[in-house]
Amino acid sequence: MKRSGTADLLLHGGAVPIWLFSRMKQLTLPIVEAIIEQKGKDDFLERLSDPFWFQSFGSVIGMDWNSSGVTTTVLNVLKQSINPVSKQLGLYVCGGKGKQSTRTPQELLEVGNKTGLDGNHLAKCSKLSAKVDNTALQDGFNLYIHSFIVGDTGKWSVIQQGMHNTNGMARRYHWHSENLKSFVEEPHTAVCGKNQGNILNLTHKNALPTKQSILEIAKEHPDKILKELPHLLVPVYHHIKPKDVDMKRLGSILWLAQENETQKFEDLLLLKGLGPRTLQSLTLVSEIIHGTPSRFSDPARFAFAHGGKDATPFPVPTKVYDETIATLKNAVHRANIGNSDKLKAIKKLTVLSQKAEKGFTPNTNFDALIKKENDESYKYGGRSIYGFAKAPQNKQLSLFG
């Protein structure tokens, strides 16, 4: 079993409003379809097992960038978007939060009946992955979310989240079926997170005598268990700060999105008619589809696609969001009927922005960027849980000056 990573997240309250959740679903499906079209369903499952990609994906669809609610929302969006077309995509999302998580084994049996996969084996994998993180590994976090995403190839990813009983944090665990060897002896590539003091880890090889005799708990210091593993530890403050974003990456996207720059590239002619603000969002969406793991080290950057439900870093630009959805849906539809030119143009956004990064010196006025997005939010139908954005009364700071 490959344990791909963990993420420590701040607990946030508040439901996702219907006007945003419906857009999340509409954008999620063509993103998934584009990844499968370009790279295959196994690549999508591998992306789900990366905590940094998962958090970046949640940010690009407009969820709070550092909230534990990203897990619940993304998994819910994936389930509602993918399952109605599971047969076509070859992907099935099972489980969820609370009582839904307990239905995972039964749902996997149903998947087995539909696909010919061994549903009993999948159900056993689901139960064991939960047992390892909730019982064999006792790090102070109790699971309340368990989702099992499986492809008709038999490969799968598990995403589950636990809540700490004292410190107000949640921890998300990511699993990937690749290189499955054993559930009971060092199935993880690591167990990472903030040092919680002595923990119980019955999957460690040194615990074999303990498992055999059950005479005493091996009191290993966590340093003996920790290994290098992708681990996302987001800050507890809510607003995005300059240090949370790779400004060189974001700056090249802002530069590319400017209308006078876009028109220089023949490859982007098929995207003609999209304004700079939509191209900014579409470029970040493109990177979610095509970016390699190293590109997701700063998930907060992806909040600059469609903002956040609580107006952090700015209200959701609903008009831009809708145009992004329409453009990506159209590109995927054209690819499905054999014309992938528009999907290639969207991929080119990633290529060009990454190329522009080389030797790029970004403007460091981060506050001006945030202010510009907020000041112009009303133009793009900016909306948050606090209502619609209004035109500013004060003079706007210069972004490029």
C-alpha cells in the first residue's frame, strides 16, 4: 500500500452556498474528463492521492484555501459529478462523511457487480485502510470522513480525514493502491504531522512482537516513525499572505492573461474572445489538469482563479466562473467527437505560463493585487456568503506601478 501523504488543516464552519456548489459541480466534471482524456483515469487517481494537488483543486473551484472543509466539499462534489456518468468515465466514488462513510463497503460491492471487479476485496481494502489510520495508528485524530475512489482498472485511492480531540485541527490521509504489499506491516511511506508526543503505531516493524503477544504497547518516539513524505501543513490564519504564494508562478499567469500578451500567441487564437480575467482563471484550471506534482507546492495560488466563498482572497467572480465552465465544457465536448484543438489550446496556457516563469521578475506588491481583485470584483459578478460585491468608493492602487 502506498500512503501518499497527509495534510493538517484548520477546522472551519459554514456550508457552501447552493449558487457556488452548483458551479463547483459544473467545473469539476469537465476537469476530470479533460484529465482522463489527456492522461487516463489512473493518472487522475494518482492526483487524488497527492495532498497538495487535492488542496489546489479545492482552491481552484472556490473553496476556502486552508480549511478542513475542502475535504468534505471536494469529495461531495466529486461524488455528485462523477457517479452519474461512472460507466462512461470508468470511475466510482464511494463513501463520504459520517454515516455515508459506513456505507462504503456496500457501495464497493455494488461497484463490483457493475464492473466485474472483486467487490469483496475492495470492501476489505476500504475497511483496512480505515483501521490502520484510526486504530493501528493512534495519533490523536479520529476518522469522520472516508471516501474510496476506484477505477474500472482496479486501481484506487482512499481519502479520509480525522478530527483531533483537543487542538481543533483536522488531518487528511491520502492512500494509493500502487505498490500494495501489506496493510499490517509498514503500509505507509510515512506517518507525518505535528509531533503529538508518543503515539501508538502497530504497523511499525518493531511492533511485530507486540502484535504476536499483545503484552505491551511499544512506546516508540515519533521521530523513529517519521520519514519524508509529502505533508501539507496549512497555516491557522485565514487570509492569504505573500509567503503562501509563489509570486513568480502567479506573476507569469497574470502577465500571460493580459490581452495584449495573449494575442501574440497563435496557439491561443482558439481562445480568442475570452477576457484577461477569464484567461487568468482558465490558466490555473489548465495547470490543475496538466501540472506535475512539484507545481502544487503553493495551493493558495489556485485561489486566484475563482476566489473563495467567504471572499478570501476575494469574492467568487461568478461571470468569470461561468465562462470558464462553458469554455472547458466546450473543449471537452469537441475532444470527445475527435476535435481536440481547443483542449490543446487550454493545455498551451500551462506551457506558456511556465515558459514565461524563466527569468520572470514578478511585481512584489501583493497587497495591490488583492485590492485590485476586490475592487474589480463587482464587474465580474463577485459574490460570497456576505452577498454581492459592490463598486469601491476609494481610488484603486496601481498593480503594475
